[in-house]
Amino acid sequence: MSDTIRWGILGTGRIARDFANALKDTPDAVLAAVGSRNVDSAAAFAGDFGQPAVYGSYEALAAAPGVDIIYIGTPHPMHAENTLLALRAGKAVLCEKPFTINLREAQQVVAEARRRKLFLMEAMWTRYMPALAEVKRIIASGEIGVVNSVHADLSFVATTDPENRVNKRELGGGALLDLGIYPLSIACALLGPVESVQAQAILSEAGVDMTTGFTMKHRGGAMSINSCSLRARTPSELTVSGSLGSVRMEGMFHLSQTLTVKLTSGVTRTVATPYLGNGYVHEAIEAGRCLREGLLESPGMTLDESLDLMQLLDTIRAQIGVRYPADE
């Protein structure tokens, strides 16, 4: 593996553009190719990002020479199919969250990557942000005492257009897979494996969740209380509480650039946690590091963790009554 990681991007939507912008700020990384089902879409995308090689099908991108790893930025129900396509062409993969639409699909892609001995990673970018690393350091230091609670939320007011993907059952719509996965993932990163989960939701007429809340009991004895919504603009904060105080990521916690530590002693302090570029840079750096070191998965979010999270998402969806065509 050369020092410079050559990226291919599969898909040309908003999230793909965000990742392409992140690569501009990623050391020793270059956007080498982009693929779309429409060659004009791929060409327009390439024109905004330094004219990488253009491919008019996903299959052509997967087979393209000069590409070390492919970022999958397509809608949720396509993740498994697109990831399998890239893996079977011998490419490493960074797949946007949610990893797949359900656990069955996740097991298929993980098995394929392990069979072929190819790197695979879920693009849960919050796992690699400086803010999370600092929260973990504060917890480990004992400053806030024994941690027993996490409150996490991510919500905003989305469009009510019935044709938008967030409102369409066949496109994996709803708050849980788009937003709830963030509190879910970060709570597990901080408190560890989950023993049990209980969820409730408000569903749309289309059968997808507009607002979902779920409580998880973690194996170590702590509890997390999590929520997400496409119908309310909440503070979207993360608070980790212990016997001696708390630490809070403020305002859209996954993009927090400051933490507030409040101790029962009365001490309050603010910690700066700046991030590179638009935030996606950190997951790209990690994927590149893993490739250079010959790793097949990231220690920051192992494939087994991705499988555990998909199982939790399946359990929550079963409790709230959300099913997708891929579940049938």
C-alpha cells in the first residue's frame, strides 16, 4: 500500500459530496474515481472535485484500476448490494451508516469481507471525532466518578414531502436509521454492550418512525436514554453523568467543538475539541491508517460492533413496528 490512499466514491448524492470535500482535507488521500448509474451525474460530480476518473455504472467503478478503497454513499437499502459489489471486485470498503438495512444483510457483507480478507468499515464518523476521544479520556481519568448514565439525542425538522427518502418506507426512511443510530452508537461506545432495550415511537402514515425514544441497559450496569426525531428541533446534546459530575457535548453533539465539565464540587470548565474540515476527515484518516497497516477492520469500531448495533436496530424496529421491504 502506497502512502497516498486512492479513493473511489460510489454515489453522487449529498453525503458523497460531503465525503469528497473531506478528502480535500485528508492527508495522503486523493479522490481517484467516482461512479454513478448515470455518467452525466458522475461527470458533473467529478468536475467539482478535481476531475477524478468517471464511471457510468457502479460495476465499472468497482472494477476500476488505481482505486484502493471505495466509499459507499448510496441510500440505506443499497448499502449491502453496493458493498458486496465492491468487495467481490477486490476493493476495500468504507460504507456509510447505517451499515446495512438489517442484521441479515450486515452478516452477509461482513462474511464476504472476512472471506476475501479485505478491509471493511462502517462510516460512523462520530466514533473518530476528537470530542468523543476527549469524553473517553475524561471518563477514564475518574474526574466525573463512576459513570452510570448517558442521555443522547439527535433531532431536526425534516421535509414532509412524501417522496423524500426520509419519509419513504422502501428507501429505509424514518428517524431511527438516519438519526437514532448516532445516539445508539455513541452510547455503546461509552457504556459498552447492551443487555436489553425498550423503545417507543410515533409512526407516519407511510409506516416509518417520525419520533423514537429508546432506553438501553448496558452490561456494566449503566443506562442510556436516547431519542431521535424528524419532527422536532431539539438541543441534540450528549450528557455523560457520573458520581462526581458530568460532561456534556453541546448543540448537535456529533459536531461539538467544545465540552463542558461540571463537577459536584462546583468546578466547571470548558474543553476545546476542534475537528478537521467538515468532520468526515477523521474517519477517512482512520481508514487510510488501517489500509497502510494491513488491518482488515478498525479497532475504533470493529465489525462485530457494527453487527451488534444492527441487531439492536432490528430489535428496536420490531418493538416500534417498522418493517422494510428487505425484512420480508
